[in-house]
Amino acid sequence: MSTTSSASTLWVAYASEGNVVGTIRKADDSYTVTMAGAEDALGSYPTMEIAKNALHAHMRPGSDRPQFREH
């Protein structure tokens, strides 16, 4: 018996200091960005690269690009 998973994929974004700054969740054909501590998502984007750029753009000015790790 086989099962299919409808679970989405999650990437956690870590700042250079090691703290979590946000997440990107893939579901269907979009990538949803949520900043750490936010109740609502920032938005949904058509590609992972655009989602990464959006998350980075909402960090403090001058912040290094975060490291993304799949969970």
C-alpha cells in the first residue's frame, strides 16, 4: 500500500549569528515567506529564489543573506 504526502517542505532561515529570522514553506506551486515572530505571512512567491530574496529584503538593512536549511 502506498501513501502520498501532502505535507509541505519547510526551510528555516538563519542569520549569521545563528538566530532564526524566518521560514519559507513550499506548498503546491508557491513558496510562502514568514518572518520570525510574525503572525502573518509576508507573501507567496513563484520560485524559491524570489522567496529567499523577499525574506532577505525584510531583514535589517546591511544584514548578510541568511543561510537556509531544509527541515
